[in-house]
Amino acid sequence: MNKYVNEFNIGEEGKIIKVIADGKIKRRLFDMGVTPGASIVLKKVAPLGDPIEVKLRGYDLTLRKDEAKCIYAEVIE
Amino acid sequence: MKFALAGNPNCGKTTLFNSLTGATAHVGNWPGVTVDKREGIYKKLEEKVSIIDLPGIYSLSPYTPEEVVSRNFILDEKPDCIINVVDATNLERNLYLTTQVLEIDVPVVIALNMMDALRSSGSKIKVVDIEKAFGVRCVEISALKNQGLDELMKVAYSEARRPRRGMSVLANSRISRVIEETTNKLNEEKIESPLFHAIKLIENDEIEIKMHPEIAKGVEELKTKEPKDEFGGDYEAIVADQRYKYISEHFANTVIKSQDDSGVTKSDKIDKVLTHRIWGIPIFLAIMFIVFHLTFSEDLLFLNGIFGLEIKNEGFINFLTGMGAEFDEETGAIIPLAGIPSLGVFLQNWMGWLTGAIIDLFRGFMPEGTWYTGLVCDGILTGLDSIFSFLPQIILLFLFISILEDSGYMARVAFIMDRAFRKFGLSGKAFIPLLMGFGCSVPAMMGAKTLEDEKERDMTIRLTPFFSCGAKAPTWAMLAVAVAGSFLGDIFVFSIYLLGIVVAIIAAIIMKAFSKNYDVPPFIMELPSYHAPQFRNLMAHLWDKAKHFVVKASTIITAAIILIWFLSSFSWAFWEGLVDDIDESILASLGKVLQYFFWPLGWAQGAEGWKFSVATITGLIAKEDVVATMAQLGLCDEAGETISFALSNSRIYAFAAYNLFTFPCFAAIATAKSESSKKAFPITLAFWFFGSYVISLFVFLIGLTFEVAWWVGLIVVLVLAGAVVLAGLLVSKRKKLQQA
């Protein structure tokens, strides 16, 4: 099953298929290691429901749901 | 020789820098941007080596000032060697920057930092893998434990004398042909580091395209000849993807993890509590409360207030606590102040005692009533007193901000609070500086430096004074006495604080709406592992800030205070010597002119109006001087407990509003100048000047309608609120339409 990372459930793991963004945000995502093929796990949602915390490439990254919407991934069962 | 330290944020670069350079380190600014530039000297080699600490970056892309500064430094200043600091516990992402640095024609040594943490978890690193793949030396170090630093420097020193050609991990990738041809073209034009520039051009890097427009066109042609793939010709994506692919393919087995690594880190365990869905926010608020309590409380842990613990601050205990005692003027009895002071109050008391004693000492020496005694005691020394008396609390608050930042908690605060702040064009990180504003604007503005986005930083600095600082509190307390109706006093003070917050929010929204293509800065941020803050780093940081503040602020503050002293001590016929009474001074006559300027605001009307104008001006020295000046002019007693002026509530409110929103004290103005960007500072001054005037005017006019009848006022307020909401909705709708 494929979906965007903002739709992930807590603990769900996925393999990134595509990053759909532009300019600064796209570059920032790439630089932080959000590239196709990387595996990504949703660890936590902030107390007010946004942003989210993910684990990828061995470290923790936080991003807003708006930005997580740019990451399309294949859920690993 | 010149070495540069490059690496990701949180890789331990600052600790390494401090270990290498010690007391020789000094902080400056990179030209044109508000990014700290740290330089120092390493002395243990045959020759002295200057070390430059580049800002922490994840990439050499052209998007943040930190990245641009680092990139320009490496390319233009040509350091003899780059020490690339890599967090060994987070190898994959850290090496991404390394792959970019390696493309530049400069000697590189990799410092594998945090080896102590890695080893203690039972893991190992095959250093040979990295050296073989990258063709550069790689040294295991622990900046924290001071391990391997001398060896690192020796290796860097010998590498610095061997010129190195850039290498790229993309050399054997599917875009190798484009890279090769572009590199050749750049080579023909004798451009240094052709490989680096070639790959940046291929990535459509803004800076590179501007530098080599002709070659950029050629690159586009080359790209069209390449076969299309799943990236659809997005070369920025291809390059980033290839770099990470290389790293994960070559170094998958470089870190040998211990058997009992469960994958749950210490940071995960701490975060279970600190960023908890329910408890995260209350814990954060509690931490902030503790910070304030330790800095400003005169009754530590409420030992006196709640538990009735009476500590008689007399004799030796008085000496120890620095609290002093109050004299009851009517009975002549000594009332010892109860309670133990917090660290901040304790230090402030002592500093106040010290500066007071110095001023008294000079007064004792110098002849009374001469202009030069006035200049020294009331001008220069009072100026220094206003800098130093707040210094302990400023430093303490800044220390707490630094601890929160260094430990990694600040990033979590941003995580917790971001949602609440985004609507106002600020990210969650802005919350701490703004909250600190309730204590003192100076450390708050210094703390704004933790914000990455320049616009957001400028905006935060601009709004900080609206969070009523501790020195403004005596003014509110005094005015509360003047507000008719005793029960209104509390509500009055509370409403002033509330007004500050509400206006800050509205101002933030307006600024966001009016600033051209301002979008909320993207929030894609590492949550670093928690670290115990390093004492040495903290102290180095504090020392820099304190020194900077004292040096920078003291010139502005002392000059300004001497000016105000001159204006308040002399008449226009200043050659006749000091005036006996401030009423006859230049300042008084200026106040009488300013009265017309302030007239529309209500509080400056009438025979005593000029006195309020003068008090507002002297408030620039330090905000507690508002009450002191009013006492001097006979508007109230020194403690601000009895008042002898009659203003209607609406005028009092307008006066309070003006003082809340106008220029902060000189110390804060000086800090704002040094912490905000060059082009933002004049706007900030104008914003404080006009903003306070307009708000005070509004408060007065609305107050007048309340004085007609309470329901008239209420209707006016409701109509205005409705209009504001409507305007807000229209603006946001228009923005949405524009976006669509």
C-alpha cells in the first residue's frame, strides 16, 4: 500500500518512493536524507497534533504535516 | 596556516573548536549576515595554526546564509585544510556533507567525533572503509573527552602540505558523462575546483548559474541528450539520491553494532516524557516557571509565602543573602525581608550594592554640586550602573537559554509549540525568546539567535519589548494605585500584560500579511540526541555574550545617559551651571514641547502633562526610571505608593500603553541593533515609535467611549473587534486566492 507520510499511523514504516516538492523545501528534504529508497518510520505526533517526528537514516527528524504531504512512500508491512 | 572546521549542526564541532583554541577564541560576524564567526589559534604544532569554525550545516546548497557563508569561505579564502567533523553515531547523514566537501580542490581530513559514545554502546567503526572510499585520512576523536585531538591536528598539518584534487562519489554514476564534460569546460576556463562547480551547475544551483551563465546553458543541452529516468530529469534529485545511495552502499557495514542494541536510545526514553502527548506542554511550562523563579524570585520555593519560614535578613544572614532590610519610616523599626532570594536576585542585590558603593565613593571624593561631579556620578557611573545592575539576571537568563539549546531541548520546544505559533508567522522556537521578554528584553533578543530564519529572528526581536519586562512592573504598580477603584488595580496590571500579548499577536499577523512573499519558514529540523551541556562551552558562550553586551551596550548607553543627564541638569543657559530643580532644565522645556506631540494621547494634556513626557524619555535609560522621574517631578512618592496627580482611567491606560510599546531601554535597543539584520533594524525602530503612538491613541479614544457609558465602550470595542476579524478573513482569503 502506498500513501503520503502525513497519513502514516504511529509506528508505521515505509520506503520513500517520491518527493513531490519545489525549491527550498525540496532541497531541504533531500539534504536531510529524505530521498527515494530511504526507509522512514513515524515515531510521534506533537501534543497539538502537528508537527510529526520521523526516524530515518538513523536519526530523528521533525517536520510539519504540510511537508510530510510531499513524501510519498510504500508502507512496509 | 589556516584550518576550517566544517560539519553538521550538533556534531560536536563547537566542543572541538573550544578544545583546540581555548582562550584564544573570539567571536565576530560573517560579513553581511547575522551568523557568528568564531576564530582561534591552535598552538601545539611547529607553527601557529588559525582555526575557523564554520557554521553548522547539512549541505553546501545555496539556501541558508550559513551554507552560503561556509561555501564562500572554503572556495574564496582557501583554507590550508578542512577538518570535516563527523558524528560517528550518525554516520549516514553526516557523510552527505562530506561527499560535497570532497569535491572541492582542498586538503580534507575527517574527524570521526563522539567515538567515546559509540564505543560505550559497544559499537565499532571500520575507519579503513571510509579512508579507502574517500581517499582522505580519517581520525577517531572525542572532543568531549579530549581524545585524539593532537593526532588529528598532526594529520591535518601534514595533509595541508599535500595539494588534493577534488573527488566525487558521483564519478561512476549514471550522470558521470555530464559531470565529466562540464568539468572539462570549467577546466578550459581555468576555474578552480572545477568538479565542485560542475556538479553544482548540474544541480541548477542559483549561485553557480549566475556565476557561469554560458556554461550553464551548455549543461542544459548536455542534459537533454541523457536518457530520461524515474526522476524525470530532476537533476537536483538525482544528485542527492546518488550521494545517499553511495553512502548506504559503501558504508552499510562500516559501523559494527553491538549485539544488545535494541534500537531504543537514551534520547527516545527522555522524549517519552518530555514530548509526551499530554505532559509535554505542562512540563515545558513548568521548566519555564523554574527558570523565571530562579532568576527573579525574592522568595525562593515560596518558603516564606507558603510555609511561613521567616529568615531574618539581619547581620550575617543579611550579608549572605544580600537582601538587606527595609525601614518602616513611621515607627523607625527594621523590617527584615523574609525569604531566601533566588540566585538571580541574590546576584543582582550584590551587584547593586557594589555599583552603589562605587558611586557613593566617588560622590564622597568629589566636591558637591559641581558639574563634573554630576557628569561622573549622575552621567557616566549611573550609565555603567544601569548596565551592570541588570547584568547578573541577564546572564543567568541567557545561561538558561543556552542550557536548553545545548542539551537539545530547544528543538523539542519547537516541536511541541510549533502548531500554536505558525498562524502568526513564527515557528515554535520563537516562544522561548518571547517568554524571556517577560524577564528582560536583552537576553530574550540574544536568545532569538537560535532561530534559523532571518526574517523570523527580526520579527521576534521586534515583538520582544511587548512582553512587559521586569523593569516595567514598578510603573504598572504605581499606575495601578492611580486607577480609580481599589479592586481595579490587579485587573489593571493583568490587562496591561494581556494587552502586550494581544498586540504582539496582532502585530505578528499584520507583519506577516504585509511582508512580501513571506511564507512561514519550512519546519524540517533534526531532533538531536540529548547531551549534557558542556560547562566549558556554556561559559565560553556566556563570556562572549556578556563581553559583547558590556562593550557594545556601554558605549551607546553611557552616551545616551550622559545626554539625558545634561538635559535634566542644565537650563538653556548651561554656562550658568547646574539647575536646582529639574523643572528648570532643558529636559523640562523639551517636555513642554513634546507635550504637544503627545497631546492627542490624552495623558500629556493639562498643566502636568510635560512631566509625563519627561518620564517617558528618562524611561529609555532603564524602565524603572519612569517611576523615579515621576517621583522627582512630584507626581508620586519614591516607592510609587502614593500618587499626587489626577488623570482619568482612560488617560492612565493610554500612558501605560505608550510606555509598554515604545522604545525599550537603551540596553535593549543596543542589543536589538547587534542581533537583527542591518536592513531590519531601522524598521524596528520606526515600528516601536509609530506603533506605540497609534496604540496609545487607540487606547485613549476607546477609553473615552467607556467614560461616556460602559455599554457605549463595549459596543465600540465589539465593532472594532468585528472589523479586525473581518479584515483578517479578507486578507487570508485573498492570499489563498493568490496561491490558487
